[in-house]
Amino acid sequence: MSLRCAYVDLDGTLLGRDGSLMDDGSGGVTLEGARAVQACLRADVELTILSGRRRQPVHEAARLFGQGSYIYEAGACAVLDGEEHWLTGELRPGERTIAEQVAATGAPEVLLEAYPGRLEYHAPWHLEREVSHLFRGLVDAAEADELLAGAGHGDLHLIDNGVINARSSDLAALDHVRCYHLLPGGVSKAAGIEFHRRARGYAREHTIAVGDSREDLACAPVVGRFFLVRNAVERDPGIVEALALHPNATITEGAHGAGVYEALVATLAGA
């Protein structure tokens, strides 16, 4: 395939521990993540960061990687060459941020009250967000959506953005902890990719995506090939069953940045 764009997640994918590009995920030093960025620059492939992070850290990462476009808050907004494109439906930032508008509906409290000991705000990263309410815990996102709809919040949904390490003592009893975003309906990483692809004029078969979560995996139908980095399977073995539903999805041998580099090299080489 003639690769035009690679959509790459940051945390748990391109980045290792503590959000470091030079960490291999186990505390070792690696240059594979940097080589992945270098490979895109040398091959004239647009590297579009696709992250659940807030705008500023995603903007800074894109700038460091020599890129002018990125997608932040799990698909809520796509930035193309400095111009913001909100993908949040009728909700738009104004006197209040979208996150403040969502808070005013009471929907976050509905979830927190329904899942005591299973869901909490993902402190301190839940602060100063423009769109999503960021939680951590262990719940069924589809069940949470039904709960929201029953409480009159059917215009919102909860997405699962993967396994994380951070938790408070209130979640100590959980087997593992996942990260969740409460977002306006229709917002997703896949929708963000589709918008960016159309805006750039990229055919689906000329794009790839690399990620580590179920929300990332949901992007497989909108790109030519999808790569799940090895560490995703190690942390969430059940994701393999979901991956089997996507014939264009592959698990890399490498983890984190090494997996991203592997995906790029394999695609550029036509493997």
C-alpha cells in the first residue's frame, strides 16, 4: 500500500512509562518510538496523533514530531494546520466549555453514584478538560450507556480507552483499572479519523492506525490496516477476542514505540 497517514495513539502506544518517548514500557531505554517518528518524516507520511489527552499536551507532542494536525479528547476535536474542527454535534464551546455543559446535566454524578467502588474521577488528569469527563475503574461501558439513557442522558456515551495503572485506595479491590471518557454521542476516535481522512483526501486503504485500547481497535474499520501493540494484549488478554472481528487488524511483536515502528516499517515495506 502507498501509505499517506498513520494515526497513532500516545499513552500506552507510542509512549512508555510516565509518558516517555524513550521508555520501552518496562523502564528500559529505547529509540524505537523516535525511529517511528523519523520513519514518517523520511517517507513523507503524515503522523497524526490520536489521543484522549487534552489539547495542549497533544499540540505540544505534534509540534515536537513536526506535525501540524492532531486529534484530541478521544475524537472530540480535530486540528488541521492550526484550525480546530469540533466533532461534538450540537455541543460547542462558548461561555462554558463542553465539559462544563456536560457537568451541568448531572450525568457524571449518575455514573459515580451507580458504581461506588468501581468508578472514580481519573485524578489529577480529569482537571481542566475541555470536553470529556475522565474516569477510571472497571465497568461495562455498554451497560453505562444504558444507564445514562435511562436517566435522560442518551445524548452522551462512555468509551473504554484501555487499561491503566493509576487508582486510589477506593478501587483497590478491582482486578484491574481502565480509563473511561464520558463524551457527547457520536464522538469517537474512529469518527475523528474519518473526518481527518476526508479533509485530507486520503483513501482508507492509504492509512493505518496503531493503538492499545478497545477504543483504538474500533478504528480498524476506517483505516486500511490496524496494529495493536503487544503490551495491549499483555494487559488486557480479552482484547484478542475483539481483535478477531477485524480482518485488517494485527498484533505487533513489539510493545509501545517498538510496536509502532514495526507497524510503520511493515506497511512501508508492503509486508
